[in-house]
Amino acid sequence: MNPATRWLSTLMALFGRNWITMIGTGVTTVCAVLIIAFLVPGLMAMSSTPYVGIFAFLILPGFFVLGLSIIPVGVYWDHRKKVAARRRAEGEAVSHYPTLNFNNPVVRGAAGLVFFLTVVNVFIISSVSYRAVVHMDSPEFCGEVCHTVMQPEFTSYVDSPHSRVKCVECHIGPGAPWFVRSKLSGAGQVLAVAFNTYSHPIPTPVENLRPSQDTCEECHWPQKFTGDRVRVITNYSEDETNSALQTVLLMHIGGGASRGAGIHSWHIDPRKETTYIATDEQRQKIAWVQVKEADGTVTEYKAADSELTPEQIAAAEKRRMDCLDCHNRPTHIFRSPARALDEAMTKGRIDVSLPYIKKLGVEVLKEVDAAGDVRTQIEQRVRAYYGENYNELLESKRESVETAIAELAAVHKRNVFPKMDITWGTYPNNLGHEEFPGCYRCHDDSHSSANGEVIRQDCTICHAVLAWQEENPEVLQKLAAQ
Ligand code: HEC
Ligand code: HEC
Ligand code: HEC
Ligand code: HEC
Ligand code: HEC
């Protein structure tokens, strides 16, 4: 036998026995070639849709394994048929198991080939499983596959301080048990999306979100915080010149784990445990707060308007306060029209010399019909307003007007998602007290303890207000001069 015919008969002996094995071999080979092609670095990066990843790392490997597993099924089926035929011809003495004669070059070749292909298959399966895990952990996978559902969170994420932190680092965190849990709940979510049974909007607070000790504190460890931080907030007024007013706060952030004044010092001191009872789903109405100190002192504060009886308090579900009770929007930050415009104007994306643009913008953003063509509505309103009141401006500041229209539409798109029933203010932000109750859910001077102490609202415990809505605040000029 020359080598070529020997290889051919080896291949035929292994894979050409019957149609089942041949289909299995065909499917496996095609998938293997495609998978190897996708494993080549850089090839995936050329495509911008997350579905390519699903195809390359989930669907193809599925068929690859299916093909692989039907090859032995075919071999076994074929073998049984042949044994049965030989038994009919030669009698029951024919043994069931084949005799492998390694003196036969075809058997030797087949054994070598099987060994070689097994190594290749193990390589393909392990690389592809690794890539599948990496791919499913990527923000593109989490944020873009179920596009409509995750669009609000993905959009806010991309534009946030955490846009280089992966979704899974906050939503799953390290460790195998949470990985498995997340994949199980992920499978449920895929079904919910497929059958459109998910809620619009996705309800918050997120049930079973991993405690922040295991996620946030992986990067922001409590001992790291210290001292004060200056915050400068710029608001544009709703007057003709959109005057810029600045508020300067000296935030007393303070350190974790060390005693001393400050927000974190008090609230994330591991020696203190603050628990509370909320009477609404979004945890906006806090009826009861308890603080347990290291020395065993327990103080209970009750809201003045709370009608909870001691039995109800004992039976109610209590939550232990952690980072997320204040930082519930570290990444998915949705802004109000006024805040979003302040930001756009500060960043120079809207020309502040356009008269009344702040007032007009806020009105237009609140009033457009989100289900309709938002951009056209904004364009018509803005042009109509300037046409009526500042006609020459449509020509002299043509470009500014156009940019403003585009930015207003973009602001709307970043914050309002009609398909998920998300509009201005759907998700409260608990950091602060200006637009949502936030800190004042407790710090309202009316949650009081049995001996008359209250959770204080003193303006100086959290920050010093160095300037409040001032034009060119003196304190900033002083700082700049130094
Ligand atoms: C820095 C941490 C962090 C990152 C990164 C992050 N999230 Fe979140 N996410 C949160 C927190 C905290 C909440 C909880 C909000 C609550 O319970 O009120 C949340 C809530 C959500 C919700 C519920 C709806 C909502 O807006 O509250 C969805 C959906 C979500 N995240 C998806 C994602 C996706 C998709 C990504 C990646 C593209 C991502 N998250 C990245 C911290 C994060
Ligand atoms: C993988 C690391 C990582 C994780 C996990 C993480 N963060 Fe961050 N966080 C960062 C980085 C990086 C920054 C940006 C620092 C900067 O801009 O100076 C940041 C910034 C912040 C800021 C300041 C934002 C600002 O406007 O200055 C807050 C608040 C914050 N994170 C809270 C959280 C909370 C709450 C969680 C948990 C839900 C969390 N982070 C999880 C890395 C992380
Ligand atoms: C009682 C509410 C509260 C709790 C609880 C809380 N924080 Fe904060 N945190 C704040 C406030 C308020 C600020 C200041 C925000 C500002 O400057 O605008 C802040 C600031 C930060 C910053 C920015 C710090 C800087 O120096 O720039 C990070 C990061 C942060 N917090 C992370 C965390 C983490 C992680 C936890 C949980 C271990 C946590 N916070 C718990 C209220 C809280
Ligand atoms: C669930 C209730 C609750 C919420 C919400 C809450 N706190 Fe507190 N906080 C308390 C209690 C109780 C105390 C202790 C009583 C006191 O000092 O008035 C306290 C004390 C403090 C102190 C220490 C005051 C001192 O003695 O120096 C600071 C600072 C503080 N909180 C900041 C904040 C900030 C900032 C927020 C919002 C981002 C916030 N807290 C939200 C319950 C809460
Ligand atoms: C329990 C803590 C706490 C108390 C008490 C408190 N504040 Fe604040 N305040 C905050 C936090 C947190 C922010 C938000 C900072 C940020 O935007 O990150 C804030 C923001 C502000 C702002 C800026 C609002 C804006 O434009 O965003 C002003 C002004 C302000 N506080 C004034 C006051 C005054 C006046 C009092 C007394 C009646 C007071 N605060 C009491 C925690 C507190």
C-alpha cells in the first residue's frame, strides 16, 4: 500500500464508516476551522457587533461538541451492525469487542491520528471556553446583546467615571460561587428577554446585588479615604444671559476605619452598624434607623410621621447600610434636564451666548414627546423661539443654534428611554439632597431617639458651604490667586 492510499483507508476506517460519523466529522471540521479563525487575535476586533462573539464562542463551539459527540455514536452503531452480521454468519462465538492489531499499519495510523486530533480538540475546547468566559464578562456583551433592555445602563456607563470598569466587577465580583449564580440568573434573564416578560423599567434597588464589601471595596478600600474635597458646582440661570452661578462645597469625606469628623468616617466605620427599615420599594421613605456601636450601645431613631408599632418593627425586613445606600448611582447616572444642560454648557457643547438657551432647553427637554421624533420636535421649538424673538440670530449664530439643537437631542437620548419607560427622575440618586431626598431621608432633624436625639441636618456636618450660587465666588478667586 502506498502512503497516500494508507492514509485514505485510515481516514475512511475512522470517519467514513456511515452517514452519522460522516456528518459528525463534517460538522466538527467546519466548526473547528471557523473557531480557529476566530481565535486569531484581532479578527474579532474588526467586527463591532457583539453577536459575532456569541456566534464564535457559544454557537460554533456548541455545534463543534455536538459533531464530536455523534462521531462515536456512529462508530458504535456501525460496529454493532457489523458484529451482528458476523454473528449471523459465523455463530455466537464472535466476540463483541474489536481486536486492535497494532501490527496493522492502518490501526497504527488510526491510533496516532485519534491521539493527535484529541490534542487538537482539547486545545480548541479549552481556548474557546476561556474566550467565551472573557467575552461574556465584557461590557459589550452585557450592555449590547440585549440592546433595548440594557441600553439605558450601557449609555450611562460609557459616560461615567467607571467606564473602564467592567460591568461584572460591580455586578458579580470575584469568586466561583457568584460566577455560577450569575450565569444561572443570566439564563433566566435571557428567557425573560426572549419572551418579553421583563419589567420596564428594571426595578431598583437591584435585588440580591452583591454587598459592596466584595465589589466597590476591591478598588476603594475604606482605609484609603481621608480629609476634605472641594466640589465646585456650576449652575446656569434661566435669565437672558444664562449667568453662571457657582456653589463651592468643602465635602468632609473623612477616612473610613479612623474616628474623626466626616461622612465616610462615620458611615463606613466597620465598628458601627447602621440598619434601617424602608417603607417603600425604592427605599426613599425611611421609617426607622438603628445604630449599633462597638461597645454595644444601641440607638434607635424613629421618623416623626412613622406609625410602625414595635411588633411591626421587630418583624420588618431590615437593611444594613453600605456604600450603595449613598452611592446608588456610581455609574448609571441619569441627570435632570437642568443638570444635564449645566454639564453641556460647562463643557462648551452649548454656546452660552445664545439668549435664554438654558430656560428654553429645560422647557423643550421636559415637553417633547419621547415616543415621537425627538430631534425634529427640538429643532422646530428652538427655531420657532429664536425666529420669533431674536430673528437675526438664526443667521448670525447659525452654527451655535445647530450645535445646541444637536446637543439637546443628545442629552435627551442619554437620559430618556421610552422603550424602557425611563424618563427624567425615574431612578432617584441618593447622594445629596437637592433633587431627591438622599441624605435627608434620615438627616431631616425629625428622626428621633427615645431620649430626644435626632439625626442632624446641621449644614456643617457633611460639608462647609464656601459659596452658594454666586457669580465668580471670592473663595475661588482666592484659591486661584495662590
Ligand atoms: C461601578 C460599578 C458598576 C458598574 C461598572 C456597572 N454597574 Fe450596573 N449598577 C451598579 C449599581 C450600584 C446598581 C444598583 C442601583 C440600585 O440598586 O439602585 C446598578 C444597577 C444596574 C441595573 C439596574 C437598573 C438601574 O439603572 O439601576 C442594570 C440593568 C445594570 N446596572 C446594568 C449594568 C451594565 C450592563 C453594566 C456594564 C455596561 C453595568 N451595569 C456596570 C453598579 C455598576
Ligand atoms: C475595578 C475598580 C473599581 C470598582 C470595582 C469600583 N470603582 Fe469606583 N472608581 C474606580 C475608578 C478607577 C474611579 C475613577 C477615579 C478618578 O476618576 O479619579 C472611580 C471613581 C469612583 C467615585 C468618584 C466619582 C467621581 O465623580 O469622582 C465614586 C463615588 C465611586 N468610584 C464609587 C464606587 C462604588 C460605589 C463602587 C461599587 C458599586 C465602585 N466605585 C466600584 C474604580 C472602581
Ligand atoms: C453616608 C453616605 C455614604 C456612604 C455610606 C459612602 N459614601 Fe462615599 N461618598 C459620600 C459622599 C457624600 C461623597 C462626596 C461626594 C462629593 O464630593 O460630591 C463620597 C465620596 C466618595 C468617593 C470619592 C472620594 C474622593 O476623595 O474623591 C469615593 C471613591 C467613594 N465615596 C466611595 C465609597 C465607598 C467604596 C463606600 C463604601 C465602602 C462609600 N463611599 C460609602 C457618601 C457616602
Ligand atoms: C439610613 C439613615 C441615614 C442616611 C440615609 C444617611 N445617614 Fe448620615 N447618619 C445617620 C445616623 C443615624 C447618624 C448618627 C446621628 C447623627 O450624627 O446625627 C449619621 C451621622 C452622619 C454623620 C456624622 C455626623 C457627626 O457626628 O460628625 C455624617 C457626616 C453623615 N451622617 C453624612 C451623611 C451623608 C452625606 C448622607 C447622604 C449621602 C447620609 N449621612 C445619609 C443615618 C443616615
Ligand atoms: C447629611 C449630610 C448633609 C447635610 C446635613 C447637608 N448637606 Fe448639603 N449636600 C450634601 C451632599 C452629599 C451634597 C451633594 C454633593 C454632590 O453633589 O456630590 C450636598 C449638596 C449641597 C448643595 C449643592 C446642591 C447642588 O447644587 O447640587 C448645597 C447648596 C447644600 N448642600 C447646602 C446645604 C445646606 C444649606 C444644608 C443645611 C440646611 C445642608 N446642605 C445640609 C450633604 C449634606
